[in-house]
Amino acid sequence: MKQLVQLQEIETKLKEMGYQIIAVTPDKPEEIKKTLDKKKLTYTLLSDSKMGGAKAFGIAFKLNKKKAKERMTMVVADRASGEKHHLLPVPAVFLIGADQVIDFTHADPDYTVRLQPDALLSAAEKALK
């Protein structure tokens, strides 16, 4: 959720550059509504609770039941998605230009690592040059 809030904080700057934020989460729609209301998010947040999109982008991974940290994450993820597939998306950011070409991508296999807002803004500025 921290990354969703960070995106909200830079949304105005991205809009001024001509970008629109569309975020995809593994949460089911009911959980998305709670997040939108609680965090006052104004950009589009879509549900991929069945992980079809993440699989199509090649960024879905299965949580490991044997690792304590991942086991706890699995419980939370299953509750939020309403599914028992034990999948999460690798945190990924795609910056797509008006020409529909992907100008920048960031994905880290460590699901605890997120792209920092200033790095996204910098990538957006470079893509416009």
C-alpha cells in the first residue's frame, strides 16, 4: 500500500508531463474500494485477483510456504485477493508513452523492493526528451 500512496503523491507531476497512473493490484475489488476510500487515491486502481494479468506480463510468482516471512505474506495476500493461488506480482512499473511504446520498465524479484517516486519522475522526464 505504501507504493500506492507514493504514486498518489507524484500523480500531479506525472499528469503535468502527460502521464496517467493506472495501477494493478492482486486485491479483490472490495479491498480496492477500501484502499481508495482510506488512502484517498484519485488514480485508476484495477483488480487482478486471479493473477491473469501478472501471469501474462511474466511477473507472477508463488509464495514459499516454508519461508516464515513469505508464509505470513501468503495469509495476507490470500485474504486480500480472495483466492488460494498463493501468487503475488513482482512489483513492476511500466512507463508507456503517448506513442504506446514502453519507455521505461522496473521490476525487482524481491517483492519488498519498490521503485522510489523520484526515480519514476526522473524516468518520466528522460522519456519526454
